[in-house]
Amino acid sequence: MLAPVEEKYYQDFLAVLSQKWRPSKAAFYTLDPTQSVFRLKAQFGFTRTDRLAERLGRNDTVVNYIYEHREPTFLNNVNAAGKLTDLMVQATSMRMLLAPLYLDGRIMGLVDVREKAGRPAFTQDDIIEISDLLRRFAIELRRIADARSGGSIVLTEPAPQIERPLDRVATVTAPTSSLERTSGFSTAQLHTSGVFRRAGAPLAEPDGEAGNQLPSPVARALRLVEDTLARSVLPKAAAAAGGGLTPREAEFIGLYLPTCLSYEEVEVAAVSSFVPGAATVTVAARRSLDPDIAPALLENLEKIFAKTAVPFPFAADPSWRPLASPHGEAPPLRRAEIVSIQSSVLDSSADGVVLFSLLFRHGPNPEVRESLRAAHVVLRNVLSGNRSEARFREAYRGLVNKLLEPGLLKRTALKTHSFNVGRMVRKLAAQLGVPPMEVEQITVAGILHDVGMRELSYDTLYTKRTLTDEELTLLRQHSRVGAYLVEEIPWPYPVAPLIKHHHERWDGGGYPDGLRGDEIPLGSRIIHLCEAFDAMTSPTSYRSVLSDYQAIDILESKAGTQFDPELTPEFKRMVEDASD
């Protein structure tokens, strides 16, 4: 057990190591047998940004490496460090040496030594020296522990010996330092053998430019991709509201089912929605239902459900949602009065199943049965159309969103500004009476108006209050770049021109083409107003925040020069109406 030994001994060991090798960083861990973890006992050189672990579990990369090699091992090439690469990069280490501490034949500790670029590479001599240091340190630890317990020094299975050719053994003698005296062991009489390699020992990596570089930009990008993908989880489709039905669908079904009762033969109309682990049955009936109706309907539904082959089981205990209907004084409808049930599948996917059922009191004649097939088709088409439209909108919004953040890096300020502008341009365009399709066009262009910024040193330019002439020239390319990024997407309406010209001025002094007045697309003029307002009032903006009224005053002062003089009062009215 190493626990009773004072931590100063581990610090002294590192001090001796530092005196001899001058490494930039080193750490000493010892095993806590009660919890099977290695705890940090001493370290120097590591900073908080290096993220040095306070404890290492059995499955930690360093511990696995130690148990795999079971003797001191070094790495002089960070690009060939395998699973240890991330640890070296985090601490900006070019080289790394790991060595186990054996006590009574067991690995009871480990030493992690680092050096930066420009330091001599680790060699086999260093392996031999740290092995001797750790062996003597283990004896000293055992002597201290035994002295306290009254026992004797016993090392049942010594640590593996590093072979040395006898004809090349040299003796190095150094004066005893104060550190050595306090720690109880010495660096004197350490044996070295020159540079050689025995079977199984690692080769010294070449000490050149290729072997002593931090990962290249390509390697760093690869690690960013791997880390991001490892953290990502594909989202599962969430169940729609109302037991698999959206509020819009539930509302339509609530209106549709009572109309099915206009057929004299139909006593009950129901839509049943099943999702994993739950189900809801919406029911419209001529009169109240006897309890034995539910089992009959569920028996029919289970047969139809089985044909969908969805990957979740049938929910035999659904919640019931009866629709209000005039029952009068009629007795409840009983199972014996129902002669047939007609059910069909409205929608089926791995996320849910929707079934439509009609319960007949009298067997429908062929003409009525044929006409009621249309009821199934109508409801199926409405549901399918609504869900297709919803999926399209979701995919559409996802595309627009991803254009702003296509890569692995997040652009929080850009995204916030873009959606703020998108909301304002939609509201202003609708207030102006613009046709719905054009409102959608201007909204999409408003959201994507600054998409070109992501390609133009965004992190530097977007947040700077003052720009050099060169930076300003680059910044002014963002509208053209943005138009280029979106022009090949098959939008249902032109988006690129609105993005390209959203920095044109009413007086012709804008960019990129110096358009003036009505030459500027209406959508671009709307975006220009909304973008300027958000830049002045948003807390995520690159400039000092102004109140809404201060920003409106500035817009009004530039109406007819920078902004459309007819749009500016409309924008002011929109803002004032929102604040009332």
C-alpha cells in the first residue's frame, strides 16, 4: 500500500527527475486499491488548460497503455501517438514518456513525463534511467512502510529488468543533492548503456521536423470531425401532439367525424392514433356507447394494426376522446346492435399508425358501402397532405438553418441576428400586403441575408467595431458570396438577388452594384431596414446597443438616402404597434 507514504516523497521523486532531465511537465499517480483508480500525488508544469486528470480509471487511455506495455515507453512523435495523441495535444507536448512503478510485483503507480519541441528526444538511456529510479524509489517506499509496521523489506517479484549489453555498461557518478538526501534515494551510480534497442522496446523516433510537430491543420480538423460525430445522436422523431396527431389534424378530425354520421347506417365514426407505448381513440357517435362496444372496436383495430408491421406493439388500453354529440333519451348503443366494422389505415410509419373506423348498425348496401369508401380516401388524403406539408416545412427550415451553420463550428451571433431579421421582414412584408408566396421569399432571403459572412473570417470581422480598409473591402463581399452560395439551390422563387442587393442604398451609394431607388428589389429594401434596426438594438450586435426609439430616429434621418422613404414609416409603425 502506498497510501501511508507522505506526498512529499512523490514530489521529491519528480524534483530529482527534473534536476536530471529538465522536462517541461511531469506527474506521479499511485494506485488506490480500494477503488481501483490511480490518484494524482504530485505534478509540476501542468496548467489548468492542460486538463490533467486528478484520477485515472482502469479503462483510461494512459492506464491501458501502461498495462499493455508494462515497462517504460516513450513517444517522440505526436502524430504517431495513437490513442495518446489527444492527451499530448491538450498539453502541447511533443514527446511523452510513461513508466510504471512496481511494488511487490504489482503496478502500484505510474509516472507521466512530457517535453516540448526543441528538447532532446527520449532515448533508450532514459528508459533505463527511469527504470532504475523507480526501482530504487519502490525499495525506499517499502522500507518506509515496513519501518512503520515493524516488518522487513520484501519485494516478491521485482519489476522487469531492462537488458544491458555488459560490454557497454558505464557508470555515472554525480554529487548528492539536497533533494536526493531528503528523498532517501540518489541519482548517483545510475547505469547507462548508450543508444540501443532490445526486442520489444520502442524505437526512438527521428528527431526531425516530421517527428516533432503538433498535428497539422488537417489532423486537427479530422479530430474535430471525429469528436463531433462521436458526440452526435440522431434525433428520434417526436410523437405528435394528441396521441400521434398534430393539433391541426385533431381539429380537422373533430369536425370530420360527425359528418360521417349523416349516413343512416353509420352509428359510430372513430380515428385511432397509435404511437409506441400509447394510443388515443377519437369517437363520434349518435348516442352514448355501452362498455361492450370498446372491446369489439379494439379487436377490429388490432387486426388492421397487425397488417402495418410497425416495430412497436399494439396498445390494448388506449385513452378515449369522445366528441360531444346529441344523444337525447336514446338508450346506449350495445355491441349486439353493431353488425359490421369497416376500418382502414390512414397513415403508417415507424413513429405511429392512424386508423379510421366506421361502425354500422345495419349492414350497408353496396351503393352506400362504395360511397363510404370515399370517406376513407378523403380523410387519408387530408392527413397525408398535411403530414407531407409538415415534413416539407421541417426539411425546408432545416436547410435554411444548416446554410447558416453548415460545418461543425457554431455561429451563435450570426444565427441570432439572421432569425431576428427573418421574423421582422416577414411581419413587415405581410403588413405591406405582399402576396403570401413573396412573403415567404423575402423571409427566406432575410434569414440568409448574411450567409456569406460564414466564408469571410466571420469570427474576426463580424464582432469588430472598427475595420481596416482591407477588412472593410473583404466584408463588403459577403452579399455577393451569400448570393453565390444559394443561387444553385432550386428555390420555388428567386432568393439570391434579394441577398445580393440587401446593402444597396436608395441614393445609389450602396454595394455591390450601386443600384438606386426602385432598381433595388423590394425584398432587399425590406431586409436592409430590418437588418440595420437589429444591428442597432440587438445585444448580440457588434456595436453599442440603442433603444428602439433611438434606432427609429436614425432610420428616419436616413430615409431617402440610405433607406426607402416609403418603407421607413411603415417599419416605424410596425415597431410602435409591437411595443404598445
